[in-house]
Amino acid sequence: MMARSKGYGGFAPYVRVADRQARAQQTVAALRKKNPNISPVVVEGSKLAQTWWGQAWNRNLERYADYAYRISRGRSYVRHGAVLDLEIRGGQIRALVQGSQTKPYEIKIVIDPLAATTWEGVTRTCEGAINSLGELLEGKFPKPLGELFTAEGTGLFPTPGEIHLQCSCPDWANLCKHASAVLYGVGVRLDASPGLFFELRAVPVEHLVSRIVSEKSDKLLKKAQTKSGRIIESPEDDLGAMFGIDLDREP
């Protein structure tokens, strides 16, 4: 079956999946000649995201009514290799997506920093619940903590109002399929580098872990000091007081 050469009813012409993938691969090869560091999004397996952070990112996007319909349009794009390049730096995401045109579309997404009050609240709640940065990034923490992180509007993940989208395509919608593909591509990136999430939200994850570990160490130290205060340092001086008797001492 050949792809239609002209659009119908004002829509872009249909392009077969195989043709779309081939075009994307050709574009990546051409772009790589100019920029060897280009980083396409590659989805491996049946799931768009495999880890806790990647999956939580996707679930957060899909639960908002503003995104529920249009976000799904980006799934096939990211699955078929249409996200030719994706870079996360600070609170910005920049990407190239292969659409129906030969020239890829340019997408820029800005994520607002996490509110300081929210971060402070999360930090206090995390006290004693995480032992290391590795546990945090691997998603190895108690379920209630995960629920805290993903709480709608009060957790770590951004709301639609905190996500600002720009795409060079002619689609009038705020969330076009190209930007949707990039948002799903972020979930794939978080699988490989979950620390990028904290970079996106402009929060110092190292500070979170160091504070938790420091507070835990302080508590252990105080506990140890309390116990050491009950240790008998001089049997002759303290045993008598302990048992209420006088001990004979040599002159």
C-alpha cells in the first residue's frame, strides 16, 4: 500500500509506519554528521518506561484532563523513533521530532521550578525514610513516600500549568503530537538517568539526601550519648549507689 501523496480534508497525508521509521532513521543519520552528540529516543520493550521515575512521569501526564486525549497521540511517534534528539538541561527540554514534513520540528519545553515550600515539606517527610541517593534514584523507598512524591498538585511532578510548550509545527493546539512525543521521551530518559528529574524541577537532590543522612546521624549520635551516660565508669564508685550498699575500700 502506497502512502497518499495529498492530504484529505485539510489533514496531512497518511504515512505508513515503516516509511515514517525509515525517514526518521535517514534524518538521524544526516543530523549526526553535523552533530555527533545527537541523542535519539529509543524505546526498548513493550513499555514506554521501565523504572519508577519514568513510569511515574508518564502517569502524571496522563491523569490530567488537559492532556488525557492529546498526550496519547505522541505514543506512536516516540515508539517509532520520531524523537530524533532530546536534551534536558536545567529546567528546559529541547528536541527534534520527525513529522509529516521532511524537516523535523523543533520543540522547546520549559518546566517551572518546584515551589520551595513543597520541597521543604517533602524533605521533612523523607527524614529517616531514605538511606542513600542510590535508593532514591532507583525508586527503592516506602510506598507512602512514592504517594507523597506523586500527589497531584502538591508532589514533585509538574502540573500542566507548570509545563510550557513550544513547537514549530502548524498545529494550533497547545499540546501537539510532537510535543506529546517529547514528553513521553522524557520518561524514557528518566529510565536511564533519573537524576535528570531533579534537574528539571531545579531542586538539589544531593541536599535532600545529605540532610536526611545528617539528621539521622545526629539522632543516632544523641541516642549513643544517652546510652553512654548510663555506662558504669567506676565499679567502686557506682555499684554501691546502684544497689544501696556501702562497699569496703582498702585504706
